[in-house]
Amino acid sequence: MDMTMTIRRYRPGEEDALWCLYHDTTHRINGRDYTPEQCERWAPAIPDMSQWTERIRARNPFVAEHDGQILGFAELEPDGHIDFFYCHHAHQRQGVGRRLYEALEAEATRLRIPSLHAAVSTNAKAFFLRMGFKVEKEQRNIVCGVVAPNTIMRKELASDLRDAGMECSSPTDRHSSLTFRQLTPAEEAAGYQVICDTVDWLREKGIKLWEKPLPREVYTVRQQRGENYGLFVGGELAGVVSLVRGAAQQWTEELPDRRIMWMSTLTTANAFRGRGLGRQIVEQAIALLTDRGETMLYLDCKPGFLVDFYSKAGFEEVARKTATIHRGSTCYRAEVVLMRRAL
Ligand SMILES: CC(C)(COP(=O)(O)OP(=O)(O)OC[C@H]1O[C@@H](n2cnc3c(N)ncnc32)[C@H](O)[C@@H]1OP(=O)(O)O)[C@@H](O)C(=O)NCCC(=O)NCCS
């Protein structure tokens, strides 16, 4: 089976299948170590599916699939926390967990997350030990009036990162390392500041591009969904971009499919302008999405030099129109060009 198992990111529409797997594994596998009441608390017979769907969309888990059937899923958060990690109850000890874990660790390494950690159930402790985790703390939580032990486990990845020589140098920055990765929760404010600084800079220069920053709450929602990325030069945040699912509001009629990838809010930090880093961010985003198995990337921009900039990165113009652009509580009319790039 191992040969034909695919590990990929979850696809919208799979929330019900993931819930069933989670529910059944919790009751049948974890149920060996915990009481029926505890299992019911974690995976109730009547779930709040809108909350679950929201969670799955935000976490964008890895999914193991074989012959059209989902055999497991695993979540990775930007700070290295592994929350849900579940394999199908009828496919335990068949290598599904290992394959999921390997994909998750590879992604963590690529994102330069220094360590992975999880609060592990009794059943899963042996598995995580096998994957190289160490016990940090044994806990005895009380759930439904009964002790529900679990174990905090951690695996350091930092030395592996150094060994793997993950630092890459670019032609524009031969002396500093360049890293492109998801922003951690602690970096969200710095990411948003880069956007606000850009608006000030554009205003100073009299360039009519972004008249107002993206509303803060929109950036926070993107952060919670793991959609905010940063380019780091020698450890300093040199630029940001958001890679989100679904077209911007002004194009949802032309692009109704909520699964498409949309590139938004690309900017370099003021201190890093004019060094070709905008191009670097676009190239890194394309490489990352190609890696993930995405097939098309869309964006829109104002007509003019930006159309040339994106054309040089392989984007083609699809449409242009005058649209109403929504910025929080305000909106304005502007001409916009829709572009796309096959991955
Ligand atoms: C934990 C879990 C995800 C492991 O998935 P799995 O597909 O059964 O694991 P694999 O078959 O890939 O096992 C990988 C390795 O771990 C070992 N392993 C897995 N479960 C084990 C167990 N219960 N006891 C001893 N070793 C175990 C396997 O022997 C294998 O070692 P090997 O490759 O050297 O032979 C799965 O048991 C599960 O879904 N558990 C219930 C949900 C859960 O508790 N999740 C954790 C929440 S934190």
C-alpha cells in the first residue's frame, strides 16, 4: 500500500470525511485508554460542523490518501505545534502515520521551524517516540471527572536544518542568507508594519498604488489561516506576501472556485527596496505552491509597470475591468488587471 499512498494538503469539501475519521479513531482507538465520556467530549456524536469546517480550513492539514480513501490527517501550526494527528481506525500500524509525519517534518524543515511539539495521547506515545520525539512532561488532566493522562513531547529540528544546509544565497544578496517561510504568530505585527510602512512610502513618493493599508483584522484572519509569508534576509524581515485561497472579492464572479490560490499584498520592507527582493518573493511563492501540488496562481494589480513586473515572472493577463475595491468599511473604484500563472 505504501507505494501508492499520496500525502497532500487537504482539499475543501473533505471536512466531513475528516470528521468521520477523527470521530471513529477517537472512539475506537483512543477509547482503549480513555472513558466513553471523555471520547464523547473530544469527538461528540453531534458535532458543530461549521466550527469543524472553519478549523480544518484554517489548519490546512496534510492528508494521506490511498485509492480515493482518506487514511489519515495531520496538522502543523507555524510554531511547530502538532495538534490533530489521526489515522483511520482500520489502518493502524500500516505506515500511514510515518508517511504523514515525514511530510510534516519536511515542511517544518523547509519553513525553518526549530522544533516540533505535541500533547500526545497514551496510544500515540510509542509512535512519537519512534519518530524521534522526547518526553518533556507527563500530565494528568481531569476530563469528565476522570484522569486523562497525556505526554508533552518535543523533537528538535534545528541541528537537522544546519546539517541540511538550508541557507540559500541569491544573486542580489551573496553575503546574507535568504529564507522564505510562513510568519509565526509573534511575527504577525512586524509583517503588518511592513505593509503600513509601504503605504507611507508610496504616499511620500506620490505613487498611487495602495491608498490605505489592508485592514488589520483581515491580516490577522490570514495569519490564523497560515497564509502570511515573509522573506527574511540574514534573519531580518525584508518583505511579505499573503497566499490565500479564493479570489479577491472583485473577481469572485469570474473565479467562483474557492480553492484557487491567490497572491495578495506583496511588498518589500522600505529598508530593502531596489534589491530585486520583490522578484525573489514571487519566485519563492511559486516554488512553494508548486511543491504543494497547486496548479495555478492568480493575482490582480493596477495597470502599468506591475503588469510588466508579473509578466517577467511568467504571469499572463487574463482580464481587466473597472471594479469596486473593498478596504474594510470603505471602498473605491479602480481599474484592475487579472493575471495568472500556471505552476
Ligand atoms: C498515533 C497514530 C497516528 C500512529 O499512526 P500509524 O499509522 O498507526 O503509525 P505507523 O504504522 O506509521 O507507525 C510508525 C512507527 O511507529 C510505531 N508505532 C506506531 N504505533 C505504535 C504503538 N501503539 N506501539 C508501538 N509502536 C508503535 C510503528 O511500529 C512504526 O515503527 P516502524 O516503522 O519502525 O515499524 C495512530 O495510532 C492513531 O491514529 N492514533 C489515534 C489518534 C491519536 O492518538 N493521535 C495523536 C493525538 S496527539
